[in-house]
Amino acid sequence: MAISIRLLTVTLAVLVCFSTTGVPAFAADALPEGTEQPAPAPEGSETLSPIDPFAAQIVRQSAEYLAGLPTLSFSWFVTNDEITDAGETVTIVESGTTTMDRRAGFVEQTEQESGKRDYYYDGNVFTVVFPDEKFYASQPFTGDFDELVVRLRERTGAILPAWIILSEKLPETIFEDLNAAAYLGSIMLKGSEVHHIALSNTGADLQLWISVDESAPVPAMLIGTLTDQPGAPRFRVSFSSWVFNQDPEPEQFNFSPDPDFERIAMPSLSVAEEQAEESGK
């Protein structure tokens, strides 16, 4: 599963709507006013790569750090701009908390404008819960997190919140189709010093703010712009409350419904069951 910059941007932009696709692009004329342009090409050279190696190194280190954590927990807040047919911008919000143990599973508890939605996976069963409506859907699935993400998208069109941050494949593919990368300096953000980086891919722009703490180079904020869509809608993601190397209880990755909860149908996530369904048609 490739994770290009555009995939990252689109995926995060549609989190609020619980749909599909994703990620970023940047050009020199898109830099904030007053931002220094990339250094001129050294004397004697005809071209200079638009990818700043220092910026790319910081992004890679962050991706490798996240992918290498056996357990992690964090909170997030997303705002997503939607452009109406009349050209007006409507901002939708979503927030949540995520806990992952790569050996045992994960749990995500989210709050959308339409209500709460929670996700559980214990390595054997995936469940999505609608606490306000008191119903849930569940299907057996055995595989790692990245495999689950693919099957959910294929079978239901659903995208798990913050899945890219949790993917172990992030370091391998984050730079696929990258057009440009620029280091914009360091700033203070929410009381901590962070690197400010801009990345570019055809169709989208992405800005990242990553902690300067080399022992924990986690992202603090992302802002993406879908430049290939009418009105260039923008999303923003803020991360907080990071906890590493904890020892979560395996039980928290299971959902045990109360008697008043109703179970609803959900497409099978099993390849074998899907093949059986196809052969029976």
C-alpha cells in the first residue's frame, strides 16, 4: 500500500466524512509571504533539486520513529473545509483519541458533528460502534493493521481515522511522487519548538510541524490544501497528548456491547468469505 503525499492529504481531508482517498503539493509561489526561497544553485551547476535534503531527513526520521513504536497513544483534532456548489466554504470538525499496541490491536474513540463513532480491533475481530444510536457492526479479520486498512477500504469504502500515522509502511512510501520539499525554519507551537516543512505533490500542498526533539520527533500539526479541487479545500490536523511505550490492557481493544445495543450488517472482511460469495453468485 503506497502512501504518497497526495494520499496523505486526501485521506486526512476525508476523515470527517468517513469516505475514501488522499495527499499534498507545494510550489515556490505557494510559500507564505516573507518566507525565504531555496538557496540558489551552486556556481557551475545548472539545476538544483527542489527537494531540500534536510527537510526530507526530518520527515523520514519522524516517519521511522512512529513506525518503530510498539505502542503509542495520542489525541487529534481535525478541521476540514468543504466547498459548496455556491462556492462557500463550510468547515467540519472531528476529534478523537487513538491507542495502538502493534501486537494486540488498537482502539479509536471519535466525536463527529453527527455524533460519536468508535473503532476496535483485537487482531481477530474489527468492530465499529455508534454509541449514541446504540448499534454496532463487527466482522472477523486476521491480519496486521495495514492489511485491515486495505480490506476496509476495498469492502466498505471506509477510512480509519489517523491510519497513516499508525502505518508501519509510512517510512517506505511517504516520498513516492514527491515533487518538492522545503525547510521553512523552526517556530514555537503550543509551547514546544517544532520544525516547519512544506512538501509538494501534484494536486496538493502539505505543511508539517514536527517536534525538534530527536528522541521523539512526532508531528504537532499538519495543514493540507487540495489544489486540484474546486476552491482548493483545506484540512488541518492537530496532535497532542502523545504517550509512548505504555502497556495497554488487551481488553480495551475488544467491544462488549450492552444488552440494548443492536448489531447491524457489515460486509465481510475475509478474503475466503468474499471468494465464496463470488462463486455463489
